[in-house]
Amino acid sequence: MTSSRRDNRVPEQVEARVAQRVPEQVEARVAQRAPEQLFTCDSCDSRSCTREEGGRGPGNCPAGQEELMSAALGQYKSEELNAFYRCSVQVAAAGKGRWPRLRETAEFARRMGYRQLGVAFCGGLREEGRFVCAYLRRQGFTVVSVMCKTGGVSKEQAGIGDEEKAGPENFKPMCNPIAQAMLLNEAATEFNVMVGLCVGHDALFLKYAQALTTVLIAKDRALANNPVEAIRRGESCLGDVRE
């Protein structure tokens, strides 16, 4: 599966064309769901969805959404996504417990037949981004890389005042994830790799990127880019956002 080159579009058009939607009647019903009917898989102990014989889950179990589940399965069976999904399963099985995520990413791209990859990286992880690009090139891929500060646009141009900045500064360019995505779109990358974009910036990149994207590194400024460590330590290191 390869992506075709398309012109950059305004946000409304991007959202309408890129977003995969379930049938309208399903979407409307989900939007009207009462709070007690919202899905809470995190608190489920039955785990009936993990057993072949199934079983009865709680009243708000997503498995009961048969129409929605059927719509999702239909997407996996589509010509556009079937090979992509099957390849992800095959790579997970082939390298389970042996391949680091970067190796898995290269294996996935190779098996999919991709030739041109995009790398969107954070300036704070420039050396890591450089290593990733060099490794992927050694594996035979053409790599297009764009750093978050691309364009050298001042934060003031995005409406950011001095009181919103991390500290006093004369000039520091804004992170520009939308431009990162648009530049990779312009280069017609077939698959993108995200390296350490900030919370929120990563979401904007995913919204505007036309090629599907995998996250290689999730930024965590306090824990050496290992956010799972905070979960393992517990709430003592997290604080309370309600304070």
C-alpha cells in the first residue's frame, strides 16, 4: 500500500478526508451515551474479550456494540488497510521479545514495500533523530526528516506572550508540528516516524499528516523520555493537576 501525493488542505478538509468514521447512526448513538454507559475497560475484571469462548462482560462492555464492531472489522478487511494491519501482526510475531521498536519499525516498512519514510523529530532529541535517520537509510530507505523548529517562526507570531514561555528569551522559534506534517506531505512520504514531539504538538502532527504515523519516542522531560516510569512509580511523582 502506498500513499498518493496530495496538496495541503485547510483544516476542515483535512479532517473530513483523513478521519475514518463509523456509520452515522452508530456515531450518533455513541454521542448520546449516558455517563454510566461509557466504556471503562480499565476497571473490568472479566476480560471476556480475551477468551475465545467469550463470556459476559459488564453492562457497559464495548463488545455489546455489535454494529460498531462490525463496522470496525469492515475497515480491517478493506483493500486500503488489510495489508497494513496484517503486516503489523506479522512483525509483532516475528520479533516478539527480540526486536527493539526501531527494528520493528524498519521491518514493518520493508515488509509493506515502503521506500520513502518521513521522520518528524524534536530539536531536543536531535542526536536521537539523526541516529534514527541514519539507521533507516542504512536499511535502504529514502528518509525525509523535519525538525520541530522548522521555518524559524517566532512564538510571538503564533500569539504566544512572554508570560506563556518557559523562561526569558530573546528569540526562540516555535515548535511547528503542522508545518512538519505539511512538509512530509509535500515530500509524499509513505510512512512517518515521530521522535519526541511535545504533548499536544504530537497530536497536531497526527491530525495534519497524510501518511500513517508510528510513534518511536514519546517525550518525557522529567524521566529521560520514558513516560511509563511515572506509572511504575505511582502517583507520588505525578502531583495533582487540580491543585
